[in-house]
Amino acid sequence: MRVFNYPLTKLLNYQILRKGQMAAPPNIIVVGGGLAGLAAVIKIAEAGGHVDLFSIVPVKRSHSVCAQGGINAAKNLKGEGDTTWQHFDDSIYGGDFLANQTPVKAMCEAAPAIIDLLDRMGVTFNRTPEGLLDFRRFGGTLYHRTAFAGATTGQQLLYALDEQVRRYESEGRVTKYEHWEFLSAVIDNTQTGRGICAMDLRTMEVRTFPADAVILATGGIGAIFGKSTNSVVCTGSAQSALYQQGCCYANGEFIQVHPTSIPGEDKLRLMSESARGEGGRVWVPKNKGDKREWKSIPAAERWYFLEEWYPKYGNLVPRDVATRAIHKVVYEYELGIDGQPMVYLDLTHIDRETLDRKLEGILEIYEKFVGDDPHVVPMKIFPGMHYTMGGLWIDFNQATNIKGIYAAGECEYNYHGANRLGANSLLSCIYGGFVAGPQAMQYAKNNAKSTAAVSSAAFDSERKRQEDINIKLINSSGTENPFRIWRELGELMTKNVTVLRYNKNLKDTDAKLVELLERFSHINLGDKSMWANTSFAFTRQLYNMLQLSRVIAQGAAMRDESRGAHYKPDFPERDDKNWLKTTKAKFAADADEPRFEFEPVDISLLPPRPRRYDMAK
Amino acid sequence: MAKTVVLKIKRQVNPDAEPRWEEFELTWKSGMNVISAMMEIAANPVTRSGQPTTPVAYDSNCLEEVCGSCAMLINGKARMACSALVDKLEQPVRVEPLSKFPLVRDLAVDRSVLFENLKRVKAWVPVDGTYDLGSGPRVYPTEQEEAYPMSRCISCCCCMEACPQFNESTGFVGAATIAQVRLFNQHPTGKALKHERLQALMGDGGIQECGFAQNCVEVCPKDIPLTKAISDTGREVMKQAFKDFFRG
């Protein structure tokens, strides 16, 4: 039976396709193979479309693997009366009322079914004795709402989607272009996206690819800050390229600094919030200049400042709150360990078995990279740049302002307002991809003029524009080393555009960015070969980083208030009257800099109220 | 004089070019690893003898040993460069590309063979669709604890590099793929394709090529119980082969 069934259905499908005169299924380009990109791919392939999937790295190596702690969904499996409305309320409140409420509510409502789906796909979530999904606590909520797979949840989630995409790939519904980098969109004279221009990172060949719709899912922008918790590919280059082509970029000034990262030479490695979710305590010695080893400091002489300042949430206050508290303790009270910018994150009071079961992956990272065993020695941590709440402007259907171009995941701005709650990022990536995929399909089907009918002129001229950039770069004979410009950029942005923001410094930063852009035009590529030239590809990214940095710095300079992750000591209060609005940056090509406009935030469901974590909501 | 570290890096501009060695001397920094050393070189690409050169090409991404990108030979051992702390390495640190995969440039190699293998063994759970079909199957903590270590495979290919049987003449599939077969064959729904996965491991290049050198489990950066996965799967393949034989 089985033998006959399969070809018969296939044949049947083929007949139906022919009768329906659907000559070819829609072809959608997805750029980026992290959670958001793969989620979109799966939805498109499932609906019968074909996907060309572009990624700098093999998609299984995307940055989503770094997410550790978990994914939020109000499944209410702990008898706490959790609801999707509570999840929605926590997310909006955590984001300091800057997120548009309608899409956030829809995301929270979709979350329980997304967890079920991931579970069905084989994610090795931790379990209760009864065999059900286990949930842990995370920052900014009082509920156990975070499903997790050890401390490598992002890795497990990405693999589950990667496996489903591989399945579609083997059926011919997905074509992967790995080791290809997005350079720009192909936009025709009706201001409609018709495909992309990309570069093969081995042959360095520049090519255009037509598509009925394009979805950008290119992740974070950590490299702009030099060292961050992000992966090497998270440069924001693709978003910036699109912004320079006319896509709006929203709320760029909202940058999340994670309170607990492990300082390092090459990057800041994340120490997951789950360490605090499982009972980790943050402290410093009470006495300034205390040189004693941690063990010799009695409990009475340790200052658990988060627990003291925020008795209700304790160590689990949201990230922006914890980050500022650590900064205050280190820089204002000068109580950093050994005078260094570091505080203790202590798990030594928790038994080994629990730690291994729930946190093994992250404790292993700490031990590998620092050399101390966190089971027996408190970890030393400090805040590090982690996430951009801002990103490409999209409407509630994930569509950018350029027709035919969509965005999902960290590269867009829609779900986290002024501060993202822990374990909401994996959710927003998958949810965003699940919306963007079908929306792009719908658009492709309804679009009156198909891309096949577009003249090749738009493609030719875009390819030529990109090839010219390459030729100019290769022939540039200045003295500037791109990696050194990058270091300066990172130090500048980290110093002035992260935790504490002062208008004078922000304005100086923008002036300095203009200087760096000027120096960029005198770049000298030590390596001018045209085979797998990684520094050449990086130099192209660097230019886009510099352009996007100006959006972040100028946006921060303008917003004279404090909201979520954006904190100005000179304007310490949230100012709803003047600033409850979305920042939108548009690139002015003639002036080579951003122009700003603002739009109201959707507050149709929850009226803004003060955000406080020193008491229950 | 400031403390320094010395690296010897094998360079090759393209697959057809002759390889050559370059030596670099860098200022020592606390916590330095092989990747951060190469970042230093990129910012100042000059060899130990003062010759200007090009930044080194290599694959890397997360730098937390979870993306699997930066596998290379460091002092002769297949391992991840990001977690190779310079202080724990004998100097000069010898850095070479993995030797059993097609070279792209310098330390970058093409490991797509593993992803092709994963396709061949259908390393996925065949879900009906992404629409809401309610909760997944019950999985008890003991089962989760058995599956979880195998689900942490980062596809770095160190196990394949270290395996004496992984070469062109055997076409051996390698430990990583076999562990994934084990993982999916255990899953309550993944089981549905068990038969096909086991069959994919029969014949040339299949599981019987394993020579039990046990190098794989030694180099695995994630401590995946690879040899156990191979012996468990080997038994299953055997059973399946018998069944197929008598059915056939």
C-alpha cells in the first residue's frame, strides 16, 4: 500500500497544480538563517512556496545558538494562575510602554502554541517528574514562565528549525546560499523590492537574485559596540544597507546592556539570566578596598544590593535596572571587586546536582573561558552590550516601508519597546518569522506585477553599483586599517552610547563618527585578493556600521528623557507627554546622514503607568 | 620587555596554492585565546620578522564554543580556537586548518559534508505541520537527560578530523552523524523514520567502518558520549539488517 500511495499523491498534487495554472510557486528570498529566518522559511515552504535562503555562515551556526536561558510562554503549568494577558502586561511594562501593544499581545497569545510546536519538533526541553515541560523564572516577572533546554535553549531551538528546513531542502523547496552576504535590495522604479544583490564570500562574485518578496532576518548589531555578547556576524550591516536604500529604522537608540557578562579580550560572553533565575545572588564586599578572598568575607559584610534595593524582584529585576544598579555600585560607590569593574554572581549556595541539571552549559562556558569553577567560586561579571530593541521599522504585518520587503527578528523593532525582557527574544524571533513568512507569501500571490515581468535594468544597475563599491575599496590606497577604525568605533559607542548617556558626549560621538567615516575613505586593504577575502567583506560591513551608529547616537541625543534601557542622568524621568513616541530615522542620501520623524505608539490596550520594581506592580 | 606569545600559522591563499608558515609575536594579554590573537594580527598584520602580511582567514562566529565554526588544529589537536586559551598552550602555538576537509583559505575549510550526511540520515522529527496540534509527547526526565547531551552537537567536525577511519577510501560518515541518528531514533515521533535512518548507515561508509579508535569521544568539545552512541546504534543497525534480510 505504502509503495503506491506516495507517488499517487504526488501525481495528484502535480495535476492540481497544473489545473490551477500555478506555473511556479512564489519564490521568496529570506536573508539570515537564525530563528526568525528559519521560522519564516518553514512557513513559506509549508504553504507551497520556494525559498532562496541566504546566510553568511551555515545557518546552523547562526547567533541564535547563543541564547541560553529559555523562551517565554504563559502555559501556566505551575499552578500560579499565569495568563497570556499577564505575559503581555509584563512585556509592555518591562519595555516601559514604548512597544506597540497590538503585536505584542498577539505574540504573547501565540507563545503557548509555539512552545508546543517546538516540543513536537523534538526540542530537548527540561521536564517535570510527570514528563511535562518544566518552567523557570526569569527577570521582570513573578511567574515561572520560561521553558528551557538546560542552559542552551537557543541552540536547541535553532537546531529544531534547522532540521525542519533541512527536510524541506531535501524536498527541493529550499535552496541555501550559505557563505553569501547580502549587500543590498534590488528596488525598481516603483519603489518595490524585487530581489537582492549578494556577494559570494569565497569567489567574491557579486550577483543579483530576483524574488517575489524579500524577508530580512539578519539579527543584531553588536559589532557596532566593538565587544558585545553578540556573534561575529552581528554587524547590522544588512539593516544599515537597507536603511541607506530608504527603509526606515526605528528606536535605534534603545540598546540593551546585559547586566551579567564575562569580560574577555575578544568578546563579552553572556552569563545567562537563568543563573539568577535559579537562585544566583549578586553581591560585592561592603567595605571599599576589601582585599580579602570572597570566602573570608562573612555574610554580614557582603552587600546583596539588588535584594536590598528591590525586595520584591530581588536579583530578578529587568536587565536595564540590574545594569544601572551594578554601574552605580562599581562607579559611584567604588565597590567593585578588588577595585575592578566587576561584581560577584554567586551560585555556590546551590547544590551541584541542581546546577548541573539546569545550568550546565553556561557554567561550562565560564569554567572554560575563565578557568574558575562556578560551583565552588562565585563568578565575576560586569554588564555588556547585548541586544538592540530598535531595528528596521515594520508595520504590524512585519512589512517595511518598501513594498515587498519584510523583516523579522532582532533586526526589526516591534516587540520590545525600550527594554526587552529575558526569554522574550527567542519568542519574538519565531513569532516574527511565523508572521513574516505567510505575509510575504500573501503579498507575492496578490502582487499584480510579478518580478518575472520586471525589466532587468533594476538588477543590472544594482549589481553595477555594488561592483563599483568593491572596485573603489580594492583600489583605495590610503593608510587606514579597517580593524583599527572598528576598535575606535566600538570604544566610542560603548563609552558614550550605552548605560549612561549625556547630551554633550552624544554630540561629540556623532562628530567623531563623521570623522571615522572620513577616515574610512582613506582605507587601505592589506589584502586585495579576490578569493575568500574576509577582511574585504568586513570592511564593507564596517562602512554600514558607521552609518547606522549615527542613527543610534543621534536618536539617543534627541530623546531627552529616561525610558527603559535609555538613561540620561540629566533627564532621569520618563516623559510620556513629549516622548511616548517611536523614533523613525530616514536616510537623507544628499546629506549623507539621518533625518528623524516620530510616530505615536499603539497604547490601545494598556494605559501607561509608572514602571517600578521596588514593589509589586 | 613585555611578555609575548608566539604563534606559527599555516597559510594558504587558495586551494591550489602552496602552503607556507608565518610566525607572529604578539603582546600577551590576560585571557587571550587563539581567536583574540588572530584579531590582534588583523589589526596589525605584520609577521615576527617585520614583514607586512594579510589578516588570517578563518571561520568563527559565536566565540562561545556553541556555533561550531572555529574548529582547527592547534598544536596538532582538533579543537575550537575560541576556547583555546593561550596560557594553557605550549609555545610557539602551531595553528593549522583541519586536514580532512577541502581547504578554502588559510584556516577556513569546507565542512558541508556533515550537513549532507544529516540530510541522508533524515536527522529531523517528521512533524505533520506547524499549525497548533496541542502539546508534544510526554518525555520523562530520564529520557530527556539521555537525549540532551547528543542534542548539543555543534557540528564542528572535530570527531571526524580525529577519526582514523574518516578518509576518502572508506567514505565513513563519522561519529557526529551517527549520534544524531541515535538522538532522533529515541524520540517518540522521530522514531517513525528509524528504519530509514538505520538503512542509511548500512553499506559503504556506514557505521561498520568505525574502527573503535575512540579518538572522537576524546576530542569532542561537548563531551558527547559518541562511542556509546555508535555502539548502541551499531546494535540497532545489525538488528535492522537481519530483519531486512529475512523480510527481503
